[in-house]
Amino acid sequence: MSILVTGGAGYIGTHTCVELLKENYEVVVIDNLSNAKKEALNRVEKITKKPIKFYQDTVLNESALEHIFQENRIDCVVHFAGLKAVGESVSNPLLYYENNVKGTITLLKVMKKFNCKNFVFSSSATVYTAENPILINEDEPLGANNPYGRTKLFIEYMLKDLYASDSSWNIAILRYFNPIGAHPSGLIGENPNGIPNNLMPYIMKVATGELPCLGVFGDDYDTPDGTGVRDYIHVVDLAKGHVLAIEKYSEPGVHICNLGTGVGYSVLDIVKAFERVNGVKINYEIKDRRPGDIATCYADPSRAKKELGWVATRGIDEM
Ligand code: WQD
């Protein structure tokens, strides 16, 4: 089976390519390298000692996608390619709707043309409304409060409508909670351009001295230590969930699954674990709450266990 991984040079994409290659899938990657480096794919090949066929292009380029499907027997597409900075999506929504939504439409049209109907979509816990209970299962109400989250939500609705129009599609919608950590080789990991939006890459830049101090966005939430609580999941566990989704979701349908640990950790839990495991001190100061943040959120991962036989096994120290 040949798997096309869009955005395969990115953080979650590279870790998923490693797990796919380890399972002897042939991997083809399309990535425009807007937030990734080709070197990351060279390191995936180094880790696995297996080749990746790489096309530097965007999923918005219909003829480039057709060329890939003409040159390769693609059996399934894992779709990571997309923009994901919440703040940037607020200041530049059209960029997000064009890249994420129009890019997915173009990809699905080419898949249909080549009769490739197996699709794994990288969705996000951001599609759940902020009013949901703390422990979130897949049937909770949906609603996004920023353009980035709305692109994920709109794509989910598009996929459900696509299946309703043609029940030969086999679609997996995987909703990630907070991916952190890296492959144990240390050769691949998260290395976003610019000032990181997310907690862990920011901590890492403070640890390396690239940034002076971590701002903790609020310590007056209704949580054990007052700081925000999230469901952090090791990116290798997340990557393994994708391989299982390809293997277990073999029948047509729309299969929706949370990928989280079901355990919540606070910002200060993460800071303290990072300091303990790495023997470093992380300077931080308490700042105002970040608009749009909620106090606590973590997954009910029971459907992934039941349907995929998947459980996150890596704990906070390994992350
Ligand atoms: C985690 C916690 C912050 C940065 C986001 C997206 C979501 C998904 C995952 C793509 C919160 C606190 C953070 C900092 C801080 N991405 N924090 N100082 O907001 O849970 O989810 O990333 O799908 O769509 O919304 O993750 O890492 O930004 O924040 O105190 O410099 O860390 O308040 O409590 P979040 P995050």
C-alpha cells in the first residue's frame, strides 16, 4: 500500500511517516515547506533506513496532485497539510480558509478522480465548544471560536456531506488534543518558525536561551494550581494512532475518534516535569489569561481504545 502524507515534513507528519515506514508502507510526501524543512524528511529516512518519495508543492496545486496520483499507486491519503496558528488565523482568516478548506477540497477532488477513497483527516480538539464538560467524548457539541478551528470544523462537515453523497468513501476524522514530545532519536521534533504559540515549543526555546522567559497565561483558573489544564499526548503515540486508523478503519463510513490520553496536566505541571527531566531551570512569569483559553480540557479516549485498540502509553516525563 502506498500512503500519500500531505504536510509530511511537519511535526506530526514526520513522526507519522516514521511509524508508517516501520510498518512497511510505501510513503509519498507532498509538502510546500512553508513551516517545515526538507532536512526533517532526510532524518526520517535516516531513522527508518527507508526511502520517502517527496514532492515539494502545495495541495492547492491540482495539477501537481494529479501528477502524484499518475506517478504513484496511492491507496490512502493522510492529510496534515494546513496552517494551524490560532492567532494568525484571527488576523488573516482568508489565508486560513484558502489553505485549509480550499486545499482540502482540491485534494478530495483529485482523490475522487483517481478513485482513491481512503482518507485520514488531521482534526483537532479545537472543534469542541468551550462550553463542553471537562472530559470530552466524540459526541459532545461542536463549535469553534476562531477561524483556524472553524476551518477544521468546516472540513469535518464537508467530509460528512461527501460521504452522504457517495458511501464508498472511507473517512477517518482524528481529533488531536495537545501533541508534544519527540522521537527518542532526537533527530526529529517540533521546530516552528518564529515565536511559538504553543506551550511546549515555547518552553524549549526558553530552555535553549533563544527566549528569555515563559509567560504563563493566567494562574487564576479553577484548577488545582490555577494554571490551564490540557490533555498532552506524546507525538509518537499520536503517530501510532494514525497507522491503526489506516489498518482498522477499512470499511466505508465516517469514523470519528479522539486521540488523547484522558489525563490532564497544568502548565506548571509541564514546566516542573521539563525542569526535572532535563535538569534545567525555566524562567517564567504569570501573565494575564490568553483570550479564548479555557480552564480545563481533556479527552475521553475510550472510543479509540475500543475501535482501534489504541491507548497512549507515554507519560509526562517521556513527553
Ligand atoms: C496550552 C496551555 C495556555 C503558551 C492549541 C490550539 C489547538 C491545538 C493545540 C492545533 C494553555 C498555556 C501556552 C504560552 C501558556 N492546535 N500557555 N504560555 O491552546 O490548548 O491548543 O494547540 O490543532 O487547536 O488551540 O495549546 O499549547 O497553546 O496552550 O501559559 O506561552 O498552555 O494558556 O493553558 P491549546 P497551547
